[in-house]
Amino acid sequence: MAADETGELANMNVLVSVNGPVATLTLNRPDKRNAVRMSMWAAINAHVTALTEDPEVRILVVKGAGDHFCAGADISELTNGPGGEYARVNWNAEEALANFPGPTIAMIRGNCVGGGVSIATACDIRIASTDSIFGITPAKLGIVYPTNALERAVRLLGASATKHLMYSGELIDAQRALRIGLIDELLEPDALEDRVMQFVETLVERSALTQVASKAMIDEVVRDGRVKPATTLYWETEMDKSGEVREGVAAFLAKRPVRWPWKRS
């Protein structure tokens, strides 16, 4: 086994820090533009699963160390194709990100290509700098893209834009990525981190119940075309018993900071 396939180095290549209700996951392989090895996919899954199980963590920011977000999967591991165990580990990591119950934000600079796009699109919101470059590049390698990542791309970009990127493997600039809906906000490089942190602060001030319920229901609409009655009933019951509305209204009328009582179990 190569040295950087060990759990110890995988932990160094995927870092997590927690500051109160906000967790930050950093892809930490800057010398390789944060290209993701199989051991890193496994580490992403393990870290995000642990954060999901911690009710104190409300928001997850995903970023890359150095000048790039993620240049994709490490091609040296794909000589026999991305199937088998690799595909399973890759799939689980992206699903863990997609299923994190609270808001997730990809903070993107530099390269966001291949698996980098699949990581970014597994997040709820993508905020990028003007120096970002994007691409979905399986056609350069003869790879059939994983269906979970493909479905997310189609839901986000539509069929035509996804086909354009998939067929050609072309890299696009941040302005075009914004135009086709691949990213949500575009900032100058020196303003990116401040904007993300300001947005996170806003999210922390808002109701976690509203955010978690909204994410669950929006994802259900995207997946199934509607919010199921059982889902509506569940979240209405949570709202009624949580005390969130009473506290929100009381804080608003008293012009004081709100103290949200609800925590996800």
C-alpha cells in the first residue's frame, strides 16, 4: 500500500475544524491541487458522517487548501477505471455531503474540475471567486460519470448545459459557470472568504429548524416533484412543539437577539 493510502495521511489530506455550530472541511493536498485519492473519499465520508451525528453542528463549509478547490479525482488511481470499491467509496462520500441535514457551502477558488464539481454540486450553495475554472471531464478519460453526480448536475444545470460539459470536457470560466447556474455567487478572490464567513454568520442567526426542514422539503421536491403529506406533517409537528415560532416572535417584538430552542436529534 502506498504511503498516502494510509489512514494517517488521509486524515492529513482531509481536515475538519469545528467552531461552535460551524464545521469546515478542507481538502488538504495543495501540491496536487487537492486531487482526491480513494483514501480521501473515505475520509470525507467518515468526517461528514460524524458531523451529521453531532446536533451542535449546524452548517458545513467545504473548501480546498491553497489556490484551488479540487482538481478532481487523482488520475493515477483510475488506470483500471473508477469502478468496484473505488466507485462505492466515492459514491458514499458524495452522498454523505448531499445528505448532511443543515446548509452546506462550497467555497471555490481556482480549479473545480471533475470530482471537484461533484463535491461542489453535492453542497447546497456554491460561492466562487472570479479566478475559478470549472469542468466535468469524463470524456477525456473514457469514464461513464457516476449516476448520483450526473443526476445532481442535470437537476442543477439542466440537460443541455450538462450535455455540453459532459460531451466536450471543456473548461469554463466563472462567469459562464454563474450564467448556467453551476455557482450561486461570484466574488473577487480577495473578497471570497469574507463573503462566505459573513453568509455563514447570517445562517447561524436564523432558525436551524427552518433551514433543516426547508432542505428536506426542497430536496424532496427536486427528487419527487412535491413535498409528501407525511413530510409536511412531520415538520409542522416539529415546528409546533419546538417553540421556535414563539421565541422568534417574542425576540422580534422585544428587539432582542433570538435564542432558538430547536436542535436536530
